[in-house]
Amino acid sequence: MDHENKDQVSKSSELFLSVLIAVVTALMMSSSMGPAIVKPLLLDGSLISNGRFAFVYDAYETIEDDGVTSVVGIGSSILMAGMNGTCMQEESEIEDAGFYNMAMSGGKPYSEMVQIPALIDAKPDVVMLEVGPNSLYGWDENSSFYDVVMEYNEFRFQLMSMGMSSNHLGTWYDVLDDVDQQWVDSDHLGRTDAWSEYTRDAIEEFLRREIDDLTGALDADSYSYVPPVGSHEWDYYLSEPNWRTSKFDPMSPIQIREYLDEKMPSKSQQDVYLPRPNGTQNHKALDYMIHELLNASIEVVLVGIPHHPWVNEYLEPGQLDGMNSTYDKYTSLDGVTPLQMYWEEWPSEAYSDRNHLDAEGRGIFCKRVTPIIDAILNGSDPLSVVINSEVYEIPVEAGPNIESCVGSGLEFVEDSGIVSIEAEDYTHCLNGLWQAMDSQWEFDSEISGYNGEGYVVANPDVKVRMDDTTDGPRLGYNITFSNSGNYTIWLRMSAPNGGSDSVHVGLNGLPITYGYGASTRTGDVWTWQNSSCSVCSDKLQLEVYVPSQGQHQLHIWMREDGVRIDSIILTNIVGFEPENV
């Protein structure tokens, strides 16, 4: 081919490409073709970091069209990782019920409230709202992560408003901060302009696929990939999204501990572990969501999901009180079921990292939550559902001699404001870690005067002291409470000497006795104690807050080896004193 012909071919190719771009651009700029071409590229991850951010309104149309009894979960990646809608559908007693996982990475009440009008249009029967420590923070210009939050808000509100219809504009707009209202396209013209912002990238991706046979789409099993709307994969995805690979699966318990030791000291001081009791953008949004759903006659379940069982060791006592008080605010509302599982201790094997569940954890969530949902749908009292203790097993991987640490499996029940326990009847246990790795609780009856059949003692007595840690061997007692609120703890203890006289005590893995520990008098005399220190002038009463009705776990950790425990009483009766025997 001569030089002149080559130039003609080149000019023809350039002309064809220019015409093609012009045609495609015209199509993309139209009100109908823009979304039709751009949206699939949003969903498959070609144009944005996570296609899930763009799937909301199409998902609600599908849910509405399904016309079955439906349950929808909204929240962050924590709920997304925990909820397997397919499992819940199989576990449910409700025929043909649909369970839809609408949670997403970075989600919080403030960003997710925008979808409430569309959600109400979908007519679900029950909505699960995730409420954890990561849901209840606030921000202003002085916040260390202010820029990150504002960038996320801008992206989400712009993308969400692109996909909504005019009737999806609601009073949520008035809840937004003034700075965030600007990102909402409230009319047809604004939404058309928003679609056009993705036009150039969409054209380039479209031509890449047509001419170069290349694609920017993610793999179909990628965490950020969403299948085409209306496909078989789409229907499956709404119940069972793609989940991340577990980070903890290949780690040993020691490696997990080392990982948490590295990450949690700084993470524990960030806002995701500093929930406030009220007044934040997230609290205002949560209040809006709850009341809008209730006004639409939709049942609401507030779901708290536990983090890895060791996470709370890095938090200060009372650090999550803001979360507890938020739950308390809504417990009296008709149509609201508080399902606060954060304080439950699920096995280490149930987690993919510090706060996300893996496949085993999703199985626990499925069996734990589905009976509650069924009770709501059947019109019975969800708080009366008996928790099956076999749903989850208490972790036992922490000690080297774990085969010798076997609990009774017994469950204890509050009766008229009192829970009475013989210490040797512990439900579950753990041996010690680190310098306490040879320590364990053992049954004994050598010291007379005990109640029941005997008592437990932290052996061997070789002057090991754990100070303010929960690395000492642990006793656990599963207790079903009929009332939430404050409970005083009484311990009947004895000690051979001042170096063997203290334990730590707490509820749901969170100790309340850092500082002195709960100690007793020495001299092999059995004494009832209800304070953090028997001889200190600044001693504090042993009192725990039970956040909700149902099952919780009382924990006792060895602080000093050699200490003995005979009996335990928890009570909410003011002025109660146990009888000394």
C-alpha cells in the first residue's frame, strides 16, 4: 500500500472513530439512553470503586415486584458480611419469605436514610437497621476524619440522587447538613446532568470493549462487582452478595492476638469505637429512619453485631455507653425490637477480621436472628424467643491446655430480680494466656464452709499477677435476664494471702474492675464482697449494666492466682445483701 492510500485509511479510521464518539455521546446525553448505558458500567465496577453503591433503587424495584413477605437489612459492611439472606430464607418458618441484604461498605444512618422512601415503596414487612458503635459517631470541621467523611457523603448523595425518582425525595433532605444538600440532584434536569458526568468514562469503556475487546469490569466474584439487573445472578445477589476473603482464617490465635495488638490501640480511639448517646448527624438520621418506617407500619429490628471477642479488651469500661443508651431510647417504641448482640461472645472462628463475620459467623447470625424475625412475622413476642445455646459455641482456642477446660453448659435465669450461681457450675471457661498460660480454674473442696458441692480456685498458686488484662483464665456464666438495667454483683470469696485475693469481673467480655480488681479479705475465711476492693477508701461497687432482656454472659477472670470463688449473686434489688454462711 502506498503512502497516499495509508493516509486515506488513517483519515477514514479517524473519521469513523469521531463519528462513533459523536453518536455515542448523543445517545448518552439523552435522558433515557444515558442511564441505560452508564448504569451497567457502574454496577460491574468499571466506573466506580464498588458497584454496590449504584444498585439500591433497582434492588428495591425487584423487591417490590417479588410480592412476597420480605425482610430487608440496612447497614454497613459489618451487616453486609453478617447477613446471608439465602440461609435465613431456608431457616425461616415463613413460606416463600425473601431476605435481602442491602447493607454496604461505609454505610451509616446518615448516608443510608436517603433510600427510605424507596424502601417504603418496596413494602417490606420487616427492616433490620444495623446499630453498632460505628453507627453512632458525629463529625465537624475539627474531626480528624472530616475530609474522608465529606468526600464519602458527596459521592454517595450524588450517586443516590442520580438513580432516584422525584417521589423519593423526602424529609430526609431536611435532616442533611447544609453542606451536603448541594450534592442532591432534586429535579430531572439535575439528574440528567449527573448522568452526563459519567458519559466520557462510559464512552471510553464502551469503545474499549467494542474495538479493543478489553473491559474494565471486575471479576464476577469480586467484592465490588454487581451482576446485571434482572439476571438470575442479580436475584441471587440481593440475598447473598459477594463477600471478602477471611483475613483471620490462615492465622493462628497468637497471630490474631499480635494483629489486634498492632491495630486496636489506635483503632480503639477512633470515632468508630466512640459512639455518642445523641445529637450527631447519625442519631438524627437513625431517628428519621425509625419513625418513617413505623409510620409506614413496617416493623423495625435494631441489630447490633458482635466484634471479635478480644476487641473489647482494648476498650475502656463505659466506652460504648453511648451505644447502650441509644438502644435504650427506642426499646419502648411499639414496632421496634432491639436485638443487641454486640455484647454476645461468638467464637474467634466466626470472624474474618476484627469486626466482620465470615462464613461460620454468617451461619451463627442466620440461626440467631431468623427465629426473632419469624416471631415478628407470626405476631408473637420476639423477646420471648429462647436462644438456643447450641447456635454458637464459646471460643476455647486461647489456652495451651484447653482440653482440661470444659464447662458444664448450664444456663442461669433471673428469678424475681436475683440470679444465684454456684461458682463451680460455670457454663464455659478458658485457660490463661502469656504469663498465665499455665493457670486454670479448678474445682476444690479443701477449705470448709463453702456452699454447694465446693468452689473454684485459680491454680497453681505461684504468685502470677495479671493486673489490668483479661489474659488470666476465665469463667463464663450464661444468664437469661428478664429485665435490662443495672445489676449489683456479689462474690463469695476467700484468699490465702494478699497476693492471691483478686479477680476481674464483667459482662459480655468487658471487665469493670480495672484498677484494683474485685478483692476479698485474707485468712481462708469466706466473705461476700460487692466492691472493687475490700480495703480501699475509693472502692467502687461491682455493678454491671445489662443492655437488654435475654441472654448475656457474666465473666470472671483470674487477676491473681490462688484466689477462690464459692458463690455468685447478681441482683437489681436496691439494698439487697446476701446471707453470710
